[in-house]
Amino acid sequence: MSERIRILGIETSCDETAAAVVENGSRLCSSVVASQIATHGKYGGIVPELASREHLRAIVPVVRKAIEDAGIAYSDVDAIAVTQGPGLVGALMVGLIYAKSLALALDKPLVAVNHLEGHIYAVLLEERLQGRPEPELPALSLVVSGGHTLLAISQSSGQDKRVLHHRLLGRTRDDAAGEAFDKVAKLLALGYPGGPVIDKLARSGNAHAVAFTKAKMKGNPLDFSFSGTKTAVLRYVESNDMSEEIAARRAYLQQHPGAKAPDLLPLCSQKTLDLVASFQAAVVNELVQHVIEAVNSESVNSVFVSGGVAANSLLRERFGNVRGLPPVFFPRLGLSTDNAAMIAAAAFPKFRAGEFAGWELPADASLALE
Ligand code: KG4
Ligand code: ZN
């Protein structure tokens, strides 16, 4: 085995076509992400059929650019890593078929990666890129994205200490946290995806203006639920006669599909800004509260926060201010949202442990985190 192991990661689970080359799970040689926001934006959410078609269009040039940016040839790659699931099945299949074809043509091994584990490895990759020591395990992993919200204990085992295993502690019973941001943004005509725009608009609002009462859930106290908060936003909109303002923004967005928070700010009343700030605070509260409860009941040495919602500025700020938690780690913004560097980084310990996938590897839309 050569000393420098270069893994080409390929990620197509949702609405980003991504490829990256990572050396030894710790050096970022290239990372290319082609977003489909322009395609899905006008529908206010992801259209699976369009996502598959966009991946088909983008996969070849995106992988080529990742190879070129890394300054290597295809044959210099030691393995191809690909997201097997969870995600949209048609979208996953594009990445999987391309990765298999490339591995076959180049005669290189194929490594299957769970997208959620990829998000967790983004935290480790960040620390390695910064030249900092490895965070101590076991870690409490909070994965918060557009498709998932879960808490798990991440521990290493076996001969190769860097292969992680995960024990699920809690998950969302309804919407994922990012999905709640996206649905509220759609309801209020704030564009797609909702997280980044709400994050920015919320800075101009009062997070205490609207109270969201939390319904008591039976069963696992570490499970999440966001649909009640989302419905409370809908009720507030209905009872506060905000429809005219929403219609005006919808018309503006049709004319300016790529509109960002500064463009939308003048079209938002203080009531709307207070509402989004209060909604964001309610979601962030639930996430932080669950982490505090999990830390109190489990023995962990670190907290890993990853996935698209980990980009949220209030969430980062809140975790910086909670006392009594073990060190909390976040990847940089570009490694928090979907990317392929995290897939290549997650594949490295599997490569070293000889955990290769066969050609029959299926896409698995609901692949569990183990
Ligand atoms: O991890 P990701 O890129 O894709 C999935 O695996 O789902 O996460 C995308 C989600 C979207 O729902 C988006 O609205 C949310 O992450 N998001 C944010 C922020 N940036 C992205 N949510 C809150 N605040 C943000 N700054
Ligand atoms: Zn993701």
C-alpha cells in the first residue's frame, strides 16, 4: 500500500452533485459541489425526478473537475468512495452507477459510505485540516440536515481505531430540522432552501416575540418533532393576516428566482422577521436541549454537530455558550452542507480495513446508521 492514499469521493444523495479527492482522510486535494438550487428553487422544494436528471448532467464534469483541481490523473486515485444511502433513490443510483463504472474501468476498489456517517466524518476532517488533535471518543453526534435529524453515540472499535460505529439515541418523528426551515420558508415565500435565508433574516427579528409551546411527546425523550412548530407558524400566519405580504414576496421571487436575504429583507414586515426569529430559536432550542439531555445520560467526551443545519449561526452561537458540555465540534460551512470530501474522508478507514463493496452494491434510500 502506497503511503499516500487518495480517495475520490462521489456524493449524489440529494440535490448536490459533488466529487472530491481526499488524501489519507486528512488532506483536501479538491472539492467540487454543483448545486441544483436553481432547478428546484421555483418549486420551493426538491423534485426527485429533476434531481436525478441534474445529477446525470453534472456527474461527469464534476468528477473531472475534482480530478483536475487535485492535479492528478484518474489512475492516481487509490479507491472510489460513493454514497450508498440514505437519500433519493434515483439520485443515489446516478452516483452509484458512475462510481462502479469508474472503479471497474480504472481497476480500483469501491467503498460504500453512509451519507449520515459522511456528515459525522466532516467533523473529523475539519479537525485534521486544522492540524488539531483528534477529538476524543465516544462522541455524541447530532446530525441535522434537510432529510435527517438524529442523535447517536459514535465510537471506534476493532483493530483500526478509526472505523466508527454508531448507536442511535433519537431521531425525528416527523420533519427533519432542515425540512422545517424549508417548509416555513416556502409558507412565508422566502425562497429555497429556507435555512440560510431564515438564518440571515432572523438577525433583524425578535426571537422572543412569538411563543411556541412544545407539545409533550410520549416515548423516547431524545426523539425530535418539528411539525408542531411548523404548524404553529402556519396558524400565526393565518390569524395575523399576513397573506398580502406573502403574495407580494411570492410575486417578487417569481421575477427574481435567485433572490437572497438582503433582497427579501425590505419585503418583510417586522412581524415576519419576529416570526422567523422565534421559529429559528424554537428549533435551535429543541436541538440544544436534546444534546444537553443526552450528555447528561450518556458518557461522552465530545459533541459533533454536522449536516446542513449545522451551518446555522444561532445554533453555533448557542453551543458556544452552554456550560457543562464536553468540547463541541462543527465542520466549516462548506463541509456542513452536502459535499463529497466527507464521503472520501469516511471511506479512508474502511479502505484501510479492507471494507470494499461488490459490484452488486444497491442504492439504499433508507440505509440505517450503524
Ligand atoms: O446536509 P444538507 O446539505 O443536505 C441534506 O443531507 O439534507 O442539508 C440541507 C439542509 C436544508 O434543509 C437547508 O435549509 C439547511 O440544511 N440549512 C440550514 C442552513 N444552511 C442550510 N438550516 C439552518 N440554517 C442554515 N444556515
Ligand atoms: Zn446531507
